[in-house]
Amino acid sequence: MGQLEGELSAVLAKMSPPNIAVIGRTGAGKSTLINQVFGAELAKTGTGLPVSDAFIRYPKSLEEKPLVVVYDSAGYEMGKEIIFRSCVVKFIQDKKLHEIEEHIHLVWYVIHAGLKRFEHFDAEIISLLRSERVPVIIILSQSDLARADEIASLEETIKNYRDAYKLDELTICKIAANPIIGEQFGVASLVEHSSSLLPELYTEAFIARQVADLQLKKKMATRYVRNAAAACFGTGFIPIPNTTPAAAIASQTYLCTKIASLYGHQGEWVKILDKAGAVTIASMLTVAITWFLDLFSTLLPPANPITGSISGGTAATYITIIGMTYTSVFEKLSLKDLTGSEYEDIERYIRKTFEEEFKKNLKLRIWSEKDLDKIDRTAK
């Protein structure tokens, strides 16, 4: 394992994976939904581990520590609702007998919108789940197969059951994960709702694992940068003995690795960065040395040598520039299809992208805590 992979693996291993149960009838589109949110055909037939009469676990291996564990219900058919309901409730209750990391932290309850049915049985299961204090999102899957008035009627039916069972407000997401005609819709909204309903302890791992909403990754990365910049003001001055731009940059490698962790599970480009040598995290930072010499000369009065202590504002500016640069680079790499590209072309693209984004962010100046709002605006 290379240096970059090792650093990323260490950071990812510290994240707490949420357990998400996906419940619905046979043919409701659960597997398609799971794969659209988490990618890489996570819920491919034969790749899961049966853990009860009603649920299959993804991923299959119990040895590895994934960022998200998905429990996909085996589905149920007409006439077998009562048995299925009992299996679901038993599964949820059995999980609660263990430590909190084994609990079900969120349920996606999938309704085939094209069938236009939400019944007493569905309301019963949701009511039981809520009594176990498990957050539930109702997903109207394959919504491209129903007219707008049919969707509205289905939502009204759900509202009536909610009132009858005296449930709190229910989150409903209309989704077409793999539409026959037209573009996908609703998946990013599901991801955003899920991240808000999950306990905070599990949000970071969920955002890192999902591949449907890059904007959510960017928001989390921006939070990392803002927190790091704010810490600079908390200390007032950050003395760095024998400071050079290279040493100062290297001291912030952890922040860059944290940002990379949000994108690092996607595709092969992380391994490419690791093996490319000159374009790993450490060496990409080295590319910035010349620019930081210019940056410090503009930020610090001539009488202050670079080897002196870096003020809170200067340090905040520095870490903001490098943090936002990494965020932009990783986002662009996530959008770029590097499949089939020559090694030299990949290295050239990475270097060029890093340089462009770095120069773009050099205009940032964070001189006070009020300026931290600039970081949020830059992310939009």
C-alpha cells in the first residue's frame, strides 16, 4: 500500500459507518436505488450476506470495515405481508440488543410509485419502526412511471395514514433512479435528507461513501477548511520553528487527507495519484512552494522574515487556500473520466488542474473571523 492510500485508509478507518435498512416489496427498485446512491453495483445479486430471513447485508464481508452498511430486505409478495412484518420488526429489535454501532440508524422505505399503492400494511410497518425510534424516509421509487396527479394522490394517502397512526411528519422523496426516458431525479435529495436524519456520528462516513451528491461532499470539505482556519484565530499565533513554505505546507497534510477521504473511495484515480510519485499529496503540495513564497511576501511586511512566527490571519489564509484548492481538485477528479487514459495524460491533467485551482484561490484573504464566511461563499 502506498503513502497516500495508507493515509486515506487511516482516516477512513476512524469514520463510524451507519447501518441503513432498505425495505420494500419485490420489484420496488431497491437494488437500483442502492447502486445509484453508493455506486459500484453494491447491491448486485449474489454479493450480499444473508443475515436473517428478511435481510441481506452489503457488503458481504464481515472482516472489512465499510463506510456504510446496507441491509436490503429480501422483498415480499402479496399474501406474505404478516410474516414479512414480523421478520422486519424482529430484525430491528434484535439489532438494538447490541451496541449502538450495530443498531439500524436509518430506514429507506421504498414504495413503487408506478403501482400507486400505499396500504394499511405499509403504514403498520412504518409505525412500528417509528416506535423503535428509527428515522424513516419514504421513497416513491420509479416516480417517472406515474403522472403528477397520481403521485399527489399517493402522497395524500400517505398523509391520511400518518394522521390515522398519529405519526410525526414523514419525509417523502420522489425518485427516478434509472428512468426509462428522461434524466434521473430525486437521488441527491434523498442523500441530503439521509445525511440530516442520521445521527451526527455517522454523517461523515455516509457523505464520504455516497456518490450521488458531490455538492454534499463539497459542503463537508468546506467545513473542514473553515474549522481549520478558525483554529488559527483560536491560537492567535502559530510558531513554527525553522519555518519554510514547504514545512508549513507539510504541517497541514492531515487537513488535505481529510478532504481526500471524502472523495477517495471513487474510481482508480486515488491509486493513480499514489503511484504517480510526483503527483501524490506531498509532491503536489511541493508544486505550490514557489507560489507560497510570493504569497508570504505579499502577506507579511518586509521586516518580518518567513522564518518568523506566522500570524493567525496569515495561517488562516494559507490553510484556506490550500484546503479549497484540494477540495476543487478532488471534485474535478471525481467528475473526470480517466478510464483508458495514458499515464502521462493523467499526470498532466492532475498537475494542470492543481495549478489552475491553486492560482484561482490565491486571491482569498482571511484576516479575521468574519472573513471565514468567504470560505462558505467560495464553496457555492
